[in-house]
Amino acid sequence: MASPPVASSQVTDYSSTRMRVWRVLSMLAALVAVVVGLVVIVTSAA
């Protein structure tokens, strides 16, 4: 098996980095949604 060229390895690194960024953004979005939901519940109950 030949060693992959540098370009393809850079594309793979870019893809993995982009997936990691999307995972972090989705986690942040979920956290914000949970906080907003709790605030809405607390304010509606008060």
C-alpha cells in the first residue's frame, strides 16, 4: 500500500476537523436549547 499524497491527507484532516466543529456546534446548540427550555419552564411556572 503506497503512502497517500499530501493533498489527500490534508483533505482528510480538513474533513475530520470540519466534523469535529459540527459536533461541537451541535452540542452547543443542544445546550442552548436545554437552557432556553428551562428558562421558559421556570418563567411560565413563576
